[in-house]
Amino acid sequence: MTAGGRAPAAYPEIAVVLGGGLTNDGRPTSSTLARADAAAELAMDRDVAVIVSGSHGNGPKPARTEAELMADRLVERGMARSRIFLEDESRDTISNAAFVAARYLAGLEPRPLHIVTSPFHMARSLATFALVLGPSWPLEAYPSAPGQKEAEHAATEELYLGRTRALLSDLAPGDLTPIVDRVRSTLHERVADTPRSSR
């Protein structure tokens, strides 16, 4: 947060923008840019804090994370940097949800939470955030423009959601501390520091 800015708790609504990947040379993919652009549009109409979430998927950590690059894009689109909050450790959808919740949402009074992501990714993202946060947080979909290979990505969404449900099957939705601990301790079972197929 920029000095003198409002904390997320001071906003009546919060948006979470999920990273959509980086190219091999560390640039944001079209999906990542489209998601940031959608968040900028949302922020023009509503008094929202915007949390940009994502480090990278597989491979070594890039020089700049998805979250940093999306924050830059939001500023280019006219958003004040003081409204933008970074979560730049997560590397998949479940860690997006868990790490955003742990860093910014724990202890806050629930309020509308807008999930900004690609259309193919929306159903899984909403379900994942519901598993992490529990029923008290009202989740709202705010889809970006479609990215490349939407149909190809959509074909694996049920598989990944099934894995998320299995990971948290013995934990109650909203029981944040054990959920975050589980997600953090198993992160490298889901992503690798050496390159492999992208998320």
C-alpha cells in the first residue's frame, strides 16, 4: 500500500485479480493483461480496493511477478497505486485464495468480494474462494475478456477443482489457519521451480 492510502478494510468492496501467467521471457500473457484491464474497468465504477494476486506458475521465480505487472497495468489504466495491494507468493488458484485471505481478509468484516479472472477460470475460482473463505463472504464474478486458448484451458478446470476439493476435504470452509497451512505446505506438489507445462 502506498503511504497515506486506505487499508483494504476501509473499502466497502474488494476485488481480487488472479494472475493469468507469464511468457517465457517474463512478460504478462494476454490473459493476465485482460484480467488487469477488467479490474481497472471495475474500479472506475466502484469504490473497491484491488488485490492483485500471483507470483508465477511453474519454473523459476521471474524478475517481476504477475502481481507487480498487473499493478503496473492498473496504474497505466489510471488507477491510483494507493488502491492496489499485492499478494505475490501464490502460484496456483488455491494459493491465490489462501494467501489473499491470510494476508488481507482475515479478521475483516465480510463484504462483497469481486473475483476477476478469465471466463474459463471463473467457476473454479469462485468455488475455490468459497472453500477457503466459507459462506460468510459474498462472492461476485467479474470476468475479463477471453484470453487465448479458452476452450483448451476450460477442459481441465473440473480436474483441477477436484484436486482442490480433495486437498481440503477434511477441513471446514472458512477455517483459515489450517487451510493456509495445508496449501502452503503442499504448494510444491502442485507447481515446480523447474519449467513444466503451465497451469
